[in-house]
Amino acid sequence: MVVECIHYNANLLGRYALHGFAVMPNHVHLLMTPHIALPQLTKALKGFTAKQANQMLGLTGKPFWQEESYDRLVRNQRESDRIRFYIEQNPVRAGLVREASEYRWSSAGWATRRSPADQAVRPTKPIT
């Protein structure tokens, strides 16, 4: 659901240009060029996904995301490439997969479709 929301906000709503991501069990990495104010963007992403996640988990009314977020300015392509590699290797460092391309919930796994889970299961429609 979070991955679909990331793509929906980038591709259909045009809120940012997406360069890389990893949805981890307890946090999310997102490398993007925003097209709207960052506070508005994080509020929209966190608000929608929190509501959906709480409904899925039966936790409606409880906080889902922490208030804080961390952002930084990426100054050049070399730095962007380094950050994307760091993001996509996060599941490997966490011991969730052996290769970044195996992780279903990251730009590495999404782009290569090498994850066994992605061979037969792809989003059929965007989240509205």
C-alpha cells in the first residue's frame, strides 16, 4: 500500500520526481525531487498511508507515523547516486534479502521485478 502510494503521488499526482525508495518494516527512505512544498508533501503521504494502515491493522485513531522526518539537499548526481545506492541496500544491510533487487518494497526490486513476490503480483490500479 505504501509503495503504491509513493508511485501514485509521483506518477499520477506529480507531487515529486521519484528517484529511489525503500519501505522498511519500521521506516521509509524516499529520494525524490519535490514539486510541492516538502511539509505539504510529507503531510499528504503520511496522512493517507497512516489512515489506510490503521484501517488495515484495526488501529484506527492511533498514531502510525512519528511526527519527525529527516530531509537533506542533494547537490549533484554523484551524491544522488550514492544516496540511492544506500537506500536500495538498506534491506540487504537489515538482513531482509541477499540482493537489493530481491526486495519487493524498494526501487531496486520494483525496477528489476526480480523479487519472487513480484513475478505474479503487480498493482492493478492506483490508490485513490
